[in-house]
Amino acid sequence: MTKSGAKQNAFISYARRRLCLDPQGAAVQQAMKSLGHASVDAVRVGKTVTFQIDAEDTAETRATIDQLCDGLLSNPVIEDYRYEIIEE
């Protein structure tokens, strides 16, 4: 990837996979229910990472972001991620 002068904002969010136990989500769900929100269910807690990347929104840029997500930002065994790229 070469510098293009076009800055993109990448918004990555990741959380535990649906089939993996999410103890933090369970604790938040229990707290919500104890506050009277009985209709709340299936709470998942995740994280968000944002950064700027100096590149056009291309397949190569998306492959780079996939590599960052798979290799650094998330644990691909137990977490799923998604991202959005918005031009600055």
C-alpha cells in the first residue's frame, strides 16, 4: 500500500463469537435485569478500535485491515470482527 493522500477512517468492532461464553456480557445482562429491564437478553460485550489509514478504499486496503484484525486486534478462535471504512 502506498501513501495516496486520501485518509480513510477505519472503525473496527469485535466481540466473542455467539457460541463462546461471554462472562462480561452475562454480568452486564444480570445487572440490566436487576435494574428492572427484564426484556433484555443475549447481551454481548465487545470492543471498538478506530484509526486512520493513508490509502484509498481498495481491496488491498481491506486485505490489510483484515490482516490487522486477524493477527493483532482480535482472537480469531473466539472473536468475530467487522469493520467500516469512511473517507475523511
